[in-house]
Amino acid sequence: MTLEHETPLPYRGGLVVAGERSGVGKTTVTLALLAALAQRSRRVQSFKVGPDYIDPMFHQRVTGRPCYNLDPLLTSVAYVQHCFTSHCQDAEFVLVEGVMGLFDGASGASDVASTAHVARILNLPVLLVVDCSRLARSVLALIHGFRSLDPTLNLVGVVLNRVGSDRHLDLLKTALASIDLPILGVLRRQQSITIPDRHLGLVPAGELPALANLLDHLSYLGHHSFDWPQIAPLVGRAPFPSSAETLARPLAGAYPVRLAWAQDQAFNFYYADVLEWLTQAGVELIPWSPMGDENLPLAIDGLYLGGGFPELFAATLAANQRACQQLRQRIQSGLPVYAECGGLMYLAQTLVDFQGQAWPLVGALPTRVTMTSTLTLGYRQATGLSYQGLLPPGQQLWGHEFHHSQESHPPDRPVYALRRYQSSSIHSQEGWQIQATHASYLHVHWRGCPALARRFLDRCLDYRSHDPSSDHNSTASG
């Protein structure tokens, strides 16, 4: 049910693509729809429900525009509504890709932070993708259940995916004839597109050599697999003024710092609205590749090391020892560093990959990380433990863990106490604070915890004013 403080937005257009469970093909359906729309307009805006970083990369490659995450737990209901309305300002078409199954939320026991939750607070209709590969008449029971579980949701149609034959399609259509719910798309099993995946989800778009062919195939499916006369009015967007401008720029103009950010195949997990927010706040973002750049950028006041796949590129990262040594020296001299998950792994002494090969890396943290078959996954409520950390003692934020690696030595003075969603007991204590470096496995959306971002940027400003190097002066003098 909709909570009192969750007032839905007025409907101005847009459509949510949901799945009846994970793995039913909702990403393929979403990308096919986006590809077809992108050939009609350059103003196609997409969103992704949940904390995922990889699906938005594919969206952006298709539409040419950043894809924004909608996660009411990592941020807030108000911010999700603001994010959606503000980034739809000039959009002609709007599509939201869901996460997992339609009603699967943060805990599994409720639909908080689920696709259904986001659809309700944005007041958007839902298109349900069903994997029909092992279904005939039972598809009716499945769809009837999804339709009746939450009558407040506006389920406007279904996409039948992985249909085996004309005979199979006839059986499905006959089964669904008794309910007033249109079939808005049909994808045949032989038409299926397989996007390669690995231990943390899909292989990012930038690593696929045949991406152009994939996008062409998606565009063909998009044009030929859907009922566009019915879908086009749903995805069309009318102008919608934002009602949450106070959320837009709480840091605006306050932080004229130069912040390097790791950006290559090993490190690319960043939220688009966080990077835009930093730029609006006066931060100059300087791309840096730990894989390919031997030197850190000149005159930087801090470093943002996002997550990614350092375990897959450990040999290349280890071969760039000049960068490792230089970063270790800068950390020892007080350079502020914010490192998440893959960034933490890069700062360790060594990284042991899935094959058991150990690779020497930066060595700023007195631990080694080892890849394992165990997946650590889920939302975490973090409580600050250290005055030296970016989250002061007693203060809380929401984050998300998603990794296969483990540390050999826990930090002596952890920065976070973590609790699983809807758990009252502490799950673990983790996170490093060494010099001005903050490193944690926790992925944090800075728009959900602006105080943490401000503390980090304050450290960057302080470092800028007391920089022991001459980088700033030498750059300013040419």
C-alpha cells in the first residue's frame, strides 16, 4: 500500500518495464524499445530501478543520454520523484527498467525499493515481461496473480518473451483471451539476444567488441516485436515542472576543487546524477585511468575511486607500478581519496584473482583481497563509528554491498557498523580510514547522504589550501 508520505506524482507519461522474476529478458526488452525510440528521437530518457551500475551503461549507449538510477532506499522517495521529473524536462519519450521481479524489494518480505514501489510513487503504468519458454495455459494464472496482488498498480500489458512457435503463441493468446490485458510485444525464442554475463551481472557495454551489431539487432527487434500504436502513447512524455528544486543543488558553488576520478574498464561504477551534482557544485572532474595512465593528473585535490572489475584487469593494473607507487606516496602525503568496493581492492597490498594468481597493487591498505565463490549482496544500513571517518559516530546512511572478494585483515578501526535491511543486529564492521583515505565495500549514492559528500569535499578543499606539492602553482603559471 502507498504510505501517507508517499504522494504519487501526477501522470504525465512514461512506462515501466518489469519482469515477473529475474532473468526473464526485461533488459533485452527495454533495450529493444529504447533502440527503436532512439531512431525516432534524440530525446529518449531512460531510468533504472535499484542500485545497478551496468544496465544504465547499456541504456546510455543506446540513447546517447545518461541513465539515472531510481532507488528510494539509497536516496529517498522525494529524491526519486525529483530525479525523475527533473531529467524528463526535455524528454520526448521516457522508459524505466525495473529490477528483479515486479514485487521483489530490499528485504524479500515487502516491496519497499521494488519496481512496484517505484511505479507507485511515480504513478507510472507497468508493462510486464513474461518468460513463456516453459508455459502454455499456466501463463493466465501467472499474469492474473501479478495483476491482482496490488490493484493500485496500473498493469497495462504484457510482453511474451521466448515464444517457441506459432502454435505456442496461439496457446498463449488463447489462455490470455479471458482477461482484458493486451499483449503489447512478442519475442520469439530464436530471436533471443544473449548479452554475456559474469559474476557481477552483465559484461559492461564498453567491453563488448560486437556492440554495434548487438545494437542493430536490438533496433530490429524493437521495430518489429511490439505493438507501437499502443506503446507509443504510453512512453510519450509531457513537460513536467519539478516540485523538488530544493533537492537539486545543496552543494552549488561551494567546492571549486579538482577531483580525479578513475575511469576505465576496471573502474566505471558511478551514478550519473552524482557526477552531475558534483559538477554543479563547482567540482572539476578529471578522468584518470589506473590501467593506462602512469601518472596522476596534476594539481588534483582528491581522488574518487569507484567500483568496477579490478579482479579481471589485475595484471594490467599491477603492471602499471608507477601509478601504484605514485598513488601510495600521495595517500601518505594526505591526498583525500574516496574508494568504493573495487576502489578498495585496488588500494590493497595484493589482489588474488579467481585463478589464485596474486597481483601487487597500491599497498595503501594493510590487507590483501582474495576473490571467492561467495557473493556478498544486499542493502546495508551503516552507522558511523569513527570521528576520523566521513560518517561521524552515530550517524547513519544506506548503502549496498555486491562483491565476491574478502579481505585478509579487517581494519583495526572500522568506519562503519553494518546491519542488513530490517535486521536489528550488527552484521559486520568494516571500512578503512587511513590518512585522508576512506575505503569501503559499501556502494553509497551521494544524493542520499550529502553530508558524507560534503565532508569528503571539505577534506579536498583543506588539502588544496595545504597542498605539500607545487602542482597547483605550477599549473597556474603554465
